[in-house]
Amino acid sequence: MRTIEPFPPHGIALASCLSIRTWKEIALYCRSTRVLRKVFAVASVAIAALYAPSAAAHHGWTWAQEAQSTLSGTIASISMAPPHPTIQVLAADGQIWQVDLGNPSQTRRSGFTADSAKVGDAIEVLGNRSREPGKPHMKAVRITVGGQHYDMYPARLPR
């Protein structure tokens, strides 16, 4: 007569082993968990692939025009929240523009903090506007508040 080692076998959770009686059932269980892991891995890759283009478009410069332009106005709001601090700028024509600053560490390195400006302050933004026609969205290269320059992307400043 053959002896069976005590359960649970190494690597199989106790709850999963309660209904397993033979080594054949253990083999089937292990095979099915491998299949489930593969299905989960494929699903994870597919989901990541769906969201990657929007993340890449947002974090790169491809969504913005090549030419830089200047936007002047007054600060309507400031948000220092990740993933990118933003400033809403009220332009002279009454339109509100979203201005994306650098990532939090770039913005900090530029010297700009939540205390550097307040709602109502005059601001000038040098940056790249959205390629989407009519969309009031801009990525700042430099912002100027109260005569103080804050360079988010110094390498992109005109020479």
C-alpha cells in the first residue's frame, strides 16, 4: 500500500487543498493555476497597451506644437498636485488656458512653489500649445511671475 504525504503540499494554499484528495488532483490544480497566471499576465499586458498611448502622449511633447509661443494673462488657479502641477491662466480674450508645468521635481528645481504666485497675479508663459485646434492647453517651458523667471525646461529655451 502506498502512503500519501500530509497536506497541504508545499506551495499550495491550505484553503485550496481542502478538497484535494489525490496527487492527480494536485497536478490538475497546479496546471489550472499556471493557466490562470498566464491569462492574468496576457490581460495585464493588453490593459497596459491600451493605456500606454495616452500616458505617452501626455508625458511627451508629441501632443504640443513644435513652435513656442507666449501666453499672457492672470492666474485663475494653481494646482501643485501630481502628476503635473498646473496653472489656469485667464487670457486677455477671456479664455481660460490650462498650463502644464514640469513634473513635481522639475517644478521644484525651477524654484516655483505654491507660494511663488497667487490667484490674480499677472503671468507670462513661454511654451508649446496643443496641436489640437482651439484647445486652450499649453506646456510651459518658462513662466514669469512678478519679474521672476521659473524655467521648467531650460534646455528648451530659445538661444
